[in-house]
Amino acid sequence: MDYNSKLYSKCPSSQKIKYSKLSLTLISRSVVSKSSSGFSMIELLFVIVILGILASLALPRLQLSRTNAMSVAIQSDIQTIITSTQEYAITSELLLQNANPRWLISFLHLSPQRWVVSGDMLKIAKNGVVDSQNDCVSIRFDGVDYLQILFNQNLNSNLCQSLLKNYSGDISVPLNIAI
């Protein structure tokens, strides 16, 4: 005797007429499917463990990508500072009063999120203050004759290491070039 026949035989005699074998099959399937429609705790636990492993692999790469993006932005700013300041010094007269980091920020529209004035130098910023963890670049004027870009080789942060791969030493940019 199959499962449907057992169900059919257990029905009261007054209701046997109302049920067909097809409806009993549908009822039995719905009863079976309702009992196994959710995930077990073990399945959920495995999914959570797998998501945790994936997150632990992805988060360091995400941080590295963020550091690389910041490094590229700072390198781009350094190139802009060099070329624009040199161009201004050649085409206009760079006055001693303009040879300061505040002038660089306003003239070149540098991001205050990346750069901050510290004394007579322009330094890498974080939240509007000098980023002490990444304080490996200092930009200053030496009068009106030179723009100096100084690199602190002693810092081992990821950002500084990325920057120092592209700059082997300090840069001194002449500003009083005769045409």
C-alpha cells in the first residue's frame, strides 16, 4: 500500500468522496515541503563561515587599493606642484611673498584633505592636520630660486613605501630659469 492509499484510508468515510488521489498527492507534497522549506542551523553556520573567510581575504585588498589610490593622487599633486610652479616662475615673476605653501594651496587648488601647511612646509594631511603616520613628503620653497620636495625615507607606512618606490631621493626644482 502506497503513502496516498494510507492517507485515503484514514479519511473519514463521509469525506472519502471529496478527496481524489490527485488532491491527496498535492496535500501530501505540501505537508512534506512545508516541513523542509527552511535552512538548517548547520547550513546557515557554513554560509556565515564562508562569508567570514571571504571578508578576511577581501578587506586587506580593499585597504591596499585605497592606499594605492591615495599614493597616485599624491604623486599627481607633486607633479602638478612641480610643473605649475615652474611654469608660473618662468611666465610670471615669482615674488618672495608668494613663495610659501599657502600660496601653493590657493594657486593650485590643492585638496585640503591631502595637504596641510605646517610652518614653511606643505605636508600630507589627514582630517586637516599633518598625518604623522604618513609624514614622508615635505614641500617648501628655498627663497624664489628653488622648490624643494623632501622625502623622509625612515617611515615604513604602506603609503610612504608606495611613494618612495617612485622617488629615489629629494627633488630640487629650479625656478629662476632664464629663457
